[in-house]
Amino acid sequence: MSDPEPCRIKQEDTEELIGVMVKEESEDLSGDEEKHHVKSEEETQSETEHRISIERTAGKGFTCTQCGKSFKNKHLLKRHVMIHTGEKPYQCSHCDKRFNDSGNLKTHARTHTGEKPYHCTACGKSFTQSSSLRTHTKHNHNLITKEEESEDLSEAKKVNFSVRMKEEPYSCSVCGKSFKHQSSLSQHQMIHTGEKPHACIQCGRSFGQLSNLIQHMLIHSGEKPHKCDQCGRTFFRHSHLKNHQSVHTKEKPYSCALCGKTFTRQSSLSLHEKIHTGVKEHVCFECGKTFFQAGYLKRHQRIHTGEKPYACSHCDRRFVWSECLKIHERTHAG
């Protein structure tokens, strides 16, 4: 590794910034999975320990010297550092894909076998992952957890929220999100497959939806047809103009039916509602981690690809995240 110094960040920012969570032994693990090992666990752990040094910090357990994340025991740390070393000891017997976690291998294998062991007792639909089933039941059948029941929510708000989330018969087997129409489901599934059939002839950038390509092409033409009558600013999209106008009016017309929080944008409300529904439709197929937003997934995937797009202007160091670059540049400022 070329970056021996860890990027020091606040503990509460770790999940969003680094996006690496070492899972406890999942409910999917079973003894017969050991046949998928390319190396024995002892061999893998030994190799990992030599490739990345492990430091024990008082009161913090075991700390990864690459990113600064701490773990309560050495076993969890050794599993975590495989992300940095690129070790993937678990290989699929159906294809060439490899994984750094046996639970992720088992989940992936279901794409070949078609196995969907998690069944919804309310409607009978089946899913490949337990998390997808939980998302489905909360999103479609308005089932809430004990933690949510303890919140001070009026029955009127719960009813109103359930009305907003009408029964949608077409469910995504990857993340559990449901839709009214099959065409909407097919469009959504491109998020998981990465399919982007609509390409811009100007720059080659691709999009999942034709409407997004049409909007994108306005960037090349320079056309901004939507103008704010308050300040004169112009925008590519009418939706961007509407969002901007709330700056002048201070209006927040979009309200969450569950908690009452208000927003200036419908998109912000929709994103917020995922906190209540638990919908995380953006899935990393390298490690199985899920995210609310595509942007968070893209940031996270740099851990697997090794991409470091942020370069220091004072030296040749590069970083995965802009936050780490800013922290590093302070060392030059003195």
C-alpha cells in the first residue's frame, strides 16, 4: 500500500465516509460453506497479518493501519483488511467471481441456483436475502419494527403513510423494492445490473433512461431554458428551477407523514422516507453492502477498485475520498 498513514475521521462519520462494515457471522452461514474456500482460514489470516500490520490501541481494540477503523477482536480486523489487500479467498463454483466473505458467496450463488429461501407470510413472495424480505414487508405491508412502534407516532400518521405506500405487485428480488408496473421494475433493475443502454454521442456517457440522456445533452448545447423570475438564474431542468425557487420563498411543502419533517424537494422527502422503510436499493456486488443513494455506493466501490481520484497538489499522494485529501493537505500547511 502506498498510503501508510490512515485517514483520521470522526467515529460517527465512519460508515458513510469509509462504507466498510465487517459483518458478524450472518444467518446464512453454514458449516458446508468451507468447501468454497480457496485457502484455509488459517492460511488466509496468516497471509493477511503479514501484508498489513495490526496495531493494538488501548481502549479501542484492534485498529487497521490503512484506514484507522477499529474492531473489538483480531478476527474481525483480519476479515476487514482483505478489502485493502484485495484478497478474495471464496470462489463461486458456477463462475469465476470471487468474494472476501463466505456469506456473500452464498448470496451470490443464488443467482445461479435461483434459490429464494426467504418467504413473505403476507403475500407469499420469495427473496434471495433476508434483508430484501424485511424491506418488502415494511414497504408493501406497512409492517413496522418494535423500535418503530416505540416512537410517538399517531395512528393517523401511520394510516396516511400506508396510503402513500400502496400495494405494488412487482417486487425486486435483489433489494425488495416494489412497483405498480412491470416496466417500472425492469427500469429499476438496471440499478443492480449496471445496464445503461442510452449513450451520449458527444462524450460517451451512458444512462439507464432515455429521458436522462435527453436532459444530459443540454449540457453540451449549453441551453438552459428554465429561468428564475426572482434572480434571473437559469437551469437545465424545470425541476431544478422549482427546487431553486424554494430559496426565495423559504417554503418546505413536502412533509413526511411519519415524523412530520419537512423538505423543500420531493426527492429529499423520498430519500428521507427510506429511513423509515429501510429501503437500500443500491447494492455492492463485491461485498453485499447496501446504500440509500447511488452516490454513496459509488464512493464505497473505490475501496474495491483501488481508484484514488483526489491528488495532492503539493506531493504525489492520492486519496480515495476528498475528505482524506483535505485532512492530508493540512500537513503541508503546517
